[in-house]
Amino acid sequence: MKQILMIGVLILLGALGVLLMYATTRPDQFSVERRLRINAAPEKLWPLISEMRPFNRWNPYVRKDPKIKGSYSGPETGIGSRYAWESDEVGVGSLEITGQQPGQAMQMRLDFVKPFEAHNRAEFRLTPQSDGSTEVTWSMHGPSTYISKVMGLIIDMDKMVGRDFEAGLSNLQELAKE
């Protein structure tokens, strides 16, 4: 009985070792992207994306925690505009506009402190369509640390974050109807 238990433990440890080694083969970068065609011109959508306060009206992460504690700093719009938050639901971090091509695209730095430290880049791209609508693309990319590679064996980050991006774009679509 004791030998069978020992063999079982060794098999489990061996399998765990193989999984941990497999994690080292995973990509060093991750990328998540979602798109939605919204029946609004880029000029209508741009202020909802490029300014932190309107952005947070449709931001799915702010909507997840009604008790979120947020603060704005820097200029109200444009490069250097910043939003920092503390939340039991979505962690602690900050988001800062680092670049923009007005009416077309905006780049942001996303820094998480809790529950895990992470430093990523996000981008919004607005592509006008011939029918007057706009394809809005929300993407995020960043480094995959060893811990995130191991977590990625259990949790599909593209699906998890992608669902949030889809919800956010849907929120933006609803807000654009107002």
C-alpha cells in the first residue's frame, strides 16, 4: 500500500515537472485582440476612447466593481492623461495614454501592481467603413513571464481577457447610440 502511494506521488511529481518544463517553451509575449463594427463615425467614438473619464463610462473593468477607488492625473486628454485604481475585484494598477493619432488610434501603458505585477501595452484603433460605421479594434500585448506561462497552461488568457474586451466594446457600442 505504501509503495503504491509512493509510486502515485512520484508519477504526480513527474507530471508536474513535465508541465513546468513545458511552460518554458511557451511564447515570451502574449497578445489579445478584439474588434467590433460600431454604427458611428470615428469622430463620435474618438472622445469616448481618448479621454479617461468618458473611457471609464464603458470600461468593463471599472464596471466590474462599483466600489472601485479611482483617481485621474495629468492632462484631461491626450498623452500623459492617467487613471489609477484600487479595487478588491480588479486589483490595483494604472493606465496612461502614451501616444495617439487623433481620430485613428491611441496607445496606452497598462501597469498592474496587484494581484500580479504586469506591464502591458494597449491600443485602440478606429477604422472608418464605407457605410459610415467604424471598426474598433482593442488590443493588448506584453511580456509573458514564467509565472504567466505556467498560469496560461490552466487559464486561457485570450479567452478571459477577450471576453472583457468584447464586453467593453459592446458597452462602447451602447454608449455611441446615445
